[in-house]
Amino acid sequence: MSRASALPRKILVADDDRTTRFAISSMLKEAGYAVTAAKDGAEALRNIQKNTFDLAFLDIWMPELSGLEVLARVREGESHPKIIMMTSDTTPETLLRAIREQAYEYLSKPFPPREAVEVAERALRQDASPPIEVISAKPHWVELLIPCTREAAERIQSFLMKLEADLPDDLRNIMGLAFKELLLNAVEWGGKLDPNRKVRIAHVRSSRMLLYRVADPGPGFSFKGLKHAAVGQPADEPIAHVNVRDQLGIRPGGFGIAMIRAMADELLYNEAQNEVIFIKYLAESPGVCGTSQVPR
């Protein structure tokens, strides 16, 4: 849209590091965006208050005002651009404050400037949807209500996986795949991709366990009725669901529940099966917040 429109989308880039600010601004300008640069938080806030921006990239730790303070003040004002937070600070408290203040996305520094263009294109492609509601934002207990859209599911999955930065790569990847599949199932099948409906999710972390709890607004399901999923097929026809999905016009897949079962140490459903708990047990050792977990 930015390249085809006669009026380019307007983006603010605020970072106290001149090299970073210049690199991101230049890349966005080459992509066809109208870019304004700011060297600190106070200048960023003045720009947002005086002008209308579609998107803003804010470094978190800047002079005068931090990016998080700018984000909080923007929420209280009349202009509400989507906000991308940028920082090398990956502590859970910083990340969770960004979620609470309704940041659209969170980029961990260093990142290639081209990634800023990709994030901008993705953010500006999406229509406005109801906000993500924060019920709890503690490092050991994150609980949220998210609208039933794929875009919201992918955004929050990206946020939450950054909380697992201390886990081994293979385990973090497994957890990311499992959580994404659980969440997409909830928004697609339980929430029917209706942005006015909400999925409730919890991410609970202890020294010995990582738990995901996902509750969707639907009536639930029965494994016996899952003709579109691998888990509902007879043993002699394990991929019969592929044809069913094709006939129904459903995206390729259907292996999600079977995959999640294989990844989980425990997978528990409530009676209606519109709420699920995924548990992965961890081995305890000294590290972040007193613990650093590795798989048993």
C-alpha cells in the first residue's frame, strides 16, 4: 500500500543512536514511506502530538523520555499510531510493560534495518481491531484476552516467545510451535475469526514447569467429530483429513493436535474441550530470576 498510494504512509523513527536512526529511516524511505526522525523521547512525543503518523518505531531507552513513557502518553492522547518498540533490553519486566501499554510489536536489537520495512508493511496492512486486554503481566504469570484474529495470535505469540529467551533453542522452538497451534485453533475454530470475540490465554512459568492455558469462546468439540484433523482419523487412514480440508476450503494442516500431544508432557482438556492446558516440565538450575530451565 505504501508504494502504490499517492500519499505515502507516515512513519516516525525515534532512537538516540544516530547510526541506528539513520539506517532504519533510510531503509523505510527507500521503501516509499514518509519518514520523520527524532533523537530522543521528548522530540518523538512532540512530533506525534503535532502530526498524524500511521506508525512509530520507538527505542525504549532514550534521553528525556523513554520509549515506554512515550507509548503511555500516546495512548492518552488523540493521535494513536501503531507503535513498534525497539531495544536490546530483553528483561521480562520491560517486555511485559510493552504488552501492557499496547505496543504493536517488539523488535530485539540488533536487527537488520530491512526487518523494519517488513514489520512496517505487516503492521500497516492490518486493520484496527479491539485491543489486547492485560489481566496479569508478571514474569511468572502472564494472562491476556486477545481478539479472535490470526494477526493478534501471531503478534502475541511473538511477544511471549521472547519471554523464553533463556531456554535452549530446540525447546523454545517446540514451545513456540505448540503455543501458536493452540492459539490459532482457538481463534479459528472457537472464535470463528470474529475480532469481537476473545480468547483467554495464560502463560505460567515456574522453576520446574512451563504451562500454557488457552480458553476459547466456542462451544467446544469432540475428537470423534474432527474429520478435518489427523487426530480424528482411523489408524488405517491417517491422512484422510487432507481431502476433507480441501473440500471445505480450509488451510492446509490438520496435524496440530497430534503434534501438540507429542510435544507436551501433559495435555489436559476441560469437559467441553473449549479450554486446554499444555504443560512442559523443566529441570531447575541457577539463572534468570533465580532459575534457568532446561528440558528433562
